[in-house]
Amino acid sequence: MNAPIDVRWGAEGLAPVVIADATSGAVLTLAYANREALERTLASGSTWLYSRSRNELWNKGATSGNTQRVVSVSLDCDGDALLYRVIPDGPACHTGATSCFTTTLPLDGAERPPDGVAFASAVAALARTIASRKEHPIEGSYTAKLFAGGVDRIGKKIGEEATEVVIAAKNADRAELVWETADLLYHALVLLAERGVALDEVGAELSRRAKPTG
């Protein structure tokens, strides 16, 4: 398969590629592709890119296991940038983060997004990663080990993490409280996945509780 002839490749034969989650719309990373990488992506439905630091093609997830299924490829109006919409199987960033864009810079006068938007997006992304690990276990994965231990092992970890959340709160350590709460939520999501409970079921119950009473 030949790459579209209207791609305007840069001086090095590359074009920037924005990679976004096809479900949430969240931007996952910015990378580069050359003609061959684009051709392989279009032919395989898997993310292929070109590494400028290594000067070679690479297939996302070939070594990490964090693959991406490409559901669409778009070209911008100038023909010099690409957008891959993907369904990720694991984090996109080499740091282990869901997205490479994790540092928020201060923007004076910017309207603050509604409370909970970033939280909901992060929880949904983590839940997808957990579900993927259950369906496609990766050797050495902590999540896979939890699933292998079943409800007993996961439940034990939830008890431990809940205690650590309380200790962090009593210590009045804000960073520690955030960290331990994230650990608790992660293990709770693993337990829900183990028992086949969807996040929407929990969301429906929370919505019911949020309704004002007479």
C-alpha cells in the first residue's frame, strides 16, 4: 500500500503524528512518521512511527507490550501533519503514564475546567488498561499478578491501602494522601474488573446518591 501522495513530508522525510485515544479523545503523545511508517500503519492497523533519536522505524508496543490499535488516520488541512486515533492496550508514555502530556503549565486568566473532568478521564483510562491486562496478561505485570491471586489477594491489598490512606490523612501529608488514595482507587478498580463490575454501574449508584432528597 502506498502512502497518500498529498502528505507533505518535511526536510528529513518526516511528518509529526498526534496520537489520540479514539474513545476519550485524549491526546496521548506526539511522534513522527516517515512514508514507510505510515504505509505500515495503514496496512496493519498498528501504530508504526519513526524514531529520530534511533534513526529507525518502530512499532509501538513491540517490546513494552503497550500496543495501539489504529482505528483511523487523518491528514490535516495543510497536508503536513497526521492524526492517529487509537485504542491503546496499556500506557502510551515510556514513563508508564497514560499520556505523555502530564505537566500542566499555569495559564493566567484561563477558565478552570469543571471539577472532576480530569479525574473521570484518568479513571476511565486506568480502567481500560486494567481490563486489557486481565484479558491479555503480560509476564511480570503487577496487575496480572493481582488477577492471578483472585479476590483474596486483591482484597488484602485494598485493606492495606485503605489503612495507608487513613495514616496519610492523620499525618496531614497532602502528597502522601494523594498517592495513597490513588493506590486505593487502583486496587478497587482491579477488584471491580475481577468481578466483572462496570464503572457505569458504580457511576449509576453514585448518581442515585447525588440526587437531592425531599
